[in-house]
Amino acid sequence: RGKPKAKPPASPPKLAFKGSESLSEMIRLLTLGTPAAQEKAAAAIASQAASGVEESKRIVEARGLSPLLLLLRRDGDVQEHAARALMSLADCLDHQELITKAGAIPAVVALLKSTSPSVQDTAAGILGNLAIQKPANQSAIAAAGAFGPLVSLLLKGSSPAKEQACF
């Protein structure tokens, strides 16, 4: 008979959203929070990112990019909030290389096939932001298979998605 196996340590409890979190605490909630806390933190970060370049820089410097990219894999409002945050971050030319190196393009192309028109719209906007003045990103977007889904949005998508797909 061998030694009894040690129990793995218990997972730490999921964190709740209080509404008074600092940016670093909100970013921590993106990975360690309850689903509701993740959604609220992603929404708060999306709003903060949309308020301007300086706030976008703060989010990237606080290491918010990777947790936001992971939330793109989830369904529902948390995915939409993470995509909105990413669209604002991608609007800053300084962040585009970081975003593409982090593997965002294939994840965003997958969002073009979402059942949510607002997620499709936001995904097209992210790709449009990443493509501006960046031939390497344009090639990566094409290589990731974005053209088929973008053409589908042009033909069948909502009006905002069609506008973003043209961008």
C-alpha cells in the first residue's frame, strides 16, 4: 500500500463586484470573479477604455488585455463587454501590435460568426481598427479567414454591422 494522496488545495472563492474597485482590482475580477462580477468588471473596463487614449493606455499597462481576450471565448454580455473594450483599445495605434501578438485576430474573426448582431458589429469594428495603417494586420486578418464572414455581414448583417464590415 502506498501513501495516501494529498488533497489538492481548495480553489479560492470567486470574488464579487462591489462597484468601488480600482482598475487593477477590476482586471483581477476578469479572471477571478464570479460570472456576474466578470460581466460588471468587463462593462466598467469597456466604458473606461471608450473614454479616451489615456484610459486605454492605463488598461493595457495594468495588464488588462489578456483577461479581456480570454472573455471573448465566453457567450453573453461578458463577451460583448470584452469585445467593446478591445475595440476601444484597438483604436489606439500604440496598442495594435500588442493586440495582434496576443492572438486577438483569430478570436475576433470567430466573433464575426456570433449570433449576436452587436457582437458581430463590434468584431468588425475591432478588425477595422486593427487594419488601419497596418499592412501586416491586414494580411493577418485575411489569413484568419475574415473576408467570408465580413461579406456575410454586408449581405445579411444589421445596419451597424454592415457599416463596420465596410470599414
